[in-house]
Amino acid sequence: MLDASEAFACWQFFNYAEAEAGRRGRTLLRINLDETAVCLYPGRGRGAVFLTKKHLRDGGGQQVPRWKRRCNMTHIAVLCDRPDVQAVLPQFIVANERTLPARSLAALLHQCPPNVRLLRQASAWNTHALTARVIREVAAAIASQETVLDLHDVQVVFVMDCAKIHLHETVLRACKAARFWLIFVPPRMTPYLQPLDTHVFSVYKAILLVAYANARIRSRSQSGDLAIDEYLVCLFEAVRVLSDRAWTAAFDQDGLGLQQVALRASLRRQLQLDGAAIAVASTQPSDAQLRVSIPRNFRLATAVYWSLFAEVSSYGARAKRAAAPPRIRAVPALAAPGAPRGPRTRAEHRAAADAAAAAPAGPRR
């Protein structure tokens, strides 16, 4: 049974962010970041026809290497509630060195759409350092939209699940440098409150499966197996769904907006909230509510997290330093000619202290 208190804690964080942004005269720009595994052989979907082993030995069926059936890439997806901004947000495809051979990497990079970043690493797993890089590139993409967004009137709020790479202090400091706010979806609430999980990835995988089947029909290989460049074309077609649709309702239906009035009916049933009025506070959550939103025994840099919501000047720390009055170093007054100089070295200071201690005390008043 789901614990509705975890959902309420997440919703209070969002309501607080929305209220705080309104108090500062800003509107929220909601962004969701999550990872999904993308198999090099996504062909095991519904409608597959299973044949006898003899038929397969004779060359029938789909001939796909075993390593390819077990190999996955990672798509670090970035979802936004504004279609005009979504079109420029970067999407990261991470693959290992075997999947993306070095000799063909330049050609593969050339065929990528403008908003897709193809990364070749030793491992296809995401890391906290890579997550911080994604945040920096998202910040750069948003900053490039000055003609669409008034950056002084917009506050970006990131929604992420509680994977430990997302909770790392490196990620928190990347958000702080970009002046992004961050809201965590509690661990057991990820399949229910995260827009990428609830609305996007199922459509994304369905499009990928259809594109893969069509590409195998057109494949230049006799067995129908796809080379990596052919497979990436299918993947880019699936990635395009993020930009081709508006996802504002996905955030609202997950309770991340409109004070939870647009909550979808299935989520109400899952949380046993049918017919009940939902009243979630907009005040600043407590540290206890923050601990509800993260895994047990994980030591989050709490001070860094709360500093994300601190109000700063619109021009940043550099403007603060420029506006501060210059420091004036005190210059000691010059002694009169012939006057004895004071002690300078440590030995002279000790001698002066000893002389003051040995001097007779003055009369008491």
C-alpha cells in the first residue's frame, strides 16, 4: 500500500517553491530529469512470433548477437513544461566504448540532431559528475533563450528522483551555480509522481520499437541486424517525441502544479484519495519532511540544499562584490621626528610586556 504522506511531502515542496517564486515576482519553469535504459535490441515486444530452434538454426527468425541483446545505452532525458524551451533542451545518449567504436564516432556525432549529445564512456551508466554536466548544459540552453524567456522573471525548478547520483553534493552545487531549485521525488513515489515515468517513457519506448522494426525491414544486412548508425536513427526518432508534444499536463496531473487540483484519477485511487479534498500546505517544509523524500541513512548536504532557495541579487555574487564599498586599509599615523618608536619585533614586544609587569602598580582610587 502506498503511503500518501510521502506524496504530500513532495507536493508541499513544490507548493512552497511555487509560492516562493510568486513572492519574488517569478513564474516557475518545471523541468524533470531521469534516466532510462535503451537496449540495442528492443525487439522483444508484443506480437513477437516464436519459432522452433530448428528453424532458427536453419537461418530463420531474427539473427541478433547475444551481446547486443544484453547491451544497453542510457538516455538521460530532460523534460520541460514549455514546448518552446523543450525544443532546445539537451538530451544525452550515453554508451560504452564497445557500442560506439572510436573509428566511427565522428560520423555518428555528425548525424545527431542539434539537441542530442552522444557520449562515449568506459561505462554507459550515469554518474553524479555527468548529472552535474547535464545541469550546466541545461542552464546554458535556457540562457540562450533570452528572446523567448525573461530570465529575471523565471525560476527553474528541477524535479528528480532519489537516485544517489542525484543526491550527491556535486549535483546540489551545480544547481546552486545555475540558481536552480531542486525537488526530490520520494523513492516509492517515483513511478507515480515523476512525469517522465508516468507519461513519457512508455510512449518513447513504443515509438522506438516501431522504428526499430521498420528499420530491420529496410536493413542493408542479410540477417536484418542493424548497425549502430542505423539504430541511432531509430533512437533519434523516439527522442523527437519529447519535443513534438506539450507536457504541461503531465506535471499538473502528477500534482506538480495547480495546487494538486488536476491530479489524475488513477493516482487518486492508488493513494486512496477518492472523494477526499486535497489540501497541501505551501509553507517551507521541515528537515523531517526532507528526510522523508530521500532514502534512509543517506547523508544529504542539507545546508547546501536549503541554500538553493536563498534569495540572491539578480546580478549574482559578482554584482554584490562590485556594489560593495571598497575596503580602506587603515594607515598608522606617522610618529613625530625624534620620538621613540614602538616595539616591532617579537623580542621587543616581550621585553615591553616584561617591563610593564615589573613596573610598580599605581595608587588605587
